[in-house]
Amino acid sequence: MSYDPANIFARILRGELPAHVVEETEHTLTFMDIMPKANGHALVIPKEDAPNIYDISDGALRNLITQVKRVAKASKLAYPGNGIRVIQLNGSEAGQSVFHLHFHVIPSADGMNFGFHGGASADEASLAEHAQRLKQALATFA
Ligand code: DGP
């Protein structure tokens, strides 16, 4: 997908829009989500222009995930008694609404009530079929 330099996070990176910045590094910016799922909900973004995980360079992604880990550990310290959810969405079908790659780092205390896990175990045939589907797709990459 092409990158739209007018997206909100690009504008925050350029200083055209305000944000509650938590930390800026050479390669990343961490700031508070304006519509938090919970207190402390932060976003970690790369400075490289990439709409989603498919398009970012491996080097920039390494820097980004290292910063995500750092923020997750800080969040765990700052919000004791919480676990930390790290969430990243790709494509509007998956719920992505801002098309500059970002990781959500969210202190979370509602455990299994979050509803992320599926309800029931799938049957073996279905699991095998979907494993095969992913293996075939992986085999097309160098
Ligand atoms: P996603 O659905 O994964 O693309 O998440 C986008 C998040 O961005 C969403 O949780 C709300 C947040 N957001 C949207 N507009 C702004 C903004 O102008 N400033 C900040 N700080 N966050 C924003």
C-alpha cells in the first residue's frame, strides 16, 4: 500500500500536530494514544515512512520492536498490578485506522475478559489445513 504523508502520525512526527510525547529516539517516537483503551495507553511508531508491517524495512522494524520492549517494561513498572498488551493492526480489515505503522502498548488488568482468545479448540484437521496454508505462503518468500 502506498504511504500517505498527510496521515496523522506523520504530521505528529513532523511537529505539525501536538502529542503527549513520552520518548523520542533516533528511530522512533512514543506518545500517548488520544483515545486510550486504558490509562497509560501509548503508541510507538517508527520514523521511517511505512503504512504497516509489510512495508517497513527490517532494520527499522528491529529498532521499533526494541523500543516497544523498552516501553512495555516501563509500562509494567509504571502500572503495577497490570499486564501489558502489545497490539499492532495491519489493514482496515484488521481494524487499522491510521496508516503509519504503530504498536499499541496498553496496561491491562481485565485478563481473560478481553475476549482475544477463541472460544473453543479447533479440530485437528482444521488446524493442519491452516498450518499448511501458512507454510505454502511462507515458501514463496526467499
Ligand atoms: P489503529 O486502529 O491501530 O490504527 O489505532 C490508531 C490509534 O490512534 C487509535 O487508538 C486512536 C489513535 N489516534 C487517532 N488520532 C490520534 C491523534 O491525533 N493523536 C493521537 N495521539 N492518537 C490518535
